[in-house]
Amino acid sequence: MDNIIKEVQAPETPTFETLPKYVGEILNRVNRIESKLNIEVQEPQQEELFSEFIPKSEVRGKFASSSTLWNWEKMGKLNSYGIGGKRFYKRSELESLMQPIKNRGGAQ
């Protein structure tokens, strides 16, 4: 960022005619600094640490019932992970439980 911020020597007595030139230069530099800061700030947000884990509250009812989830855990088909007294499932493990449905005749 050091290369963006440079000292600019203003004229001894700015005039009304030279003011737009300096304001434009200031705005350009502020925009470049702002865009550089936005890039630096957004990078860590893109990779969330727990994006692979889904809370049971989001899975229950949308993917399977509580009893089905419990049965899958008991049978070893699904692992649960606890953090702070809450139960989570890995997205990849849930996806591996999904199977295609075989079409048994009827309208397609």
C-alpha cells in the first residue's frame, strides 16, 4: 500500500482553477486504497473454517427426521460432531447418504 500513498506537493496558493485537479487526484487515490482494502478484507471471509459442518437444527426436517439421523448415527452411517453442546454433521457425509431413486415404471 506504500506505493499508493505518495506525498503530493500542493501549490503554495491553490486557486479555484487548480482545485478540481487536486480533488480528482485525491479521489483517485482514495478509490485505489479502498479497493485494495476491500480485497484484503474479503479474502479471509471467503474461506470459512466450519463451512463443511452443518448444524443438526438445519438438517433435521429438511434432510431427515431426528429419529432417522439418530438411527444413522447408531448404525455408523453418519458421524456427528459436537461443538459447544451442539451437534453438527459433515456436508460430505450427508451427501454420501443420498442415493438415486430407481424409476419403477409409470409416467416419466
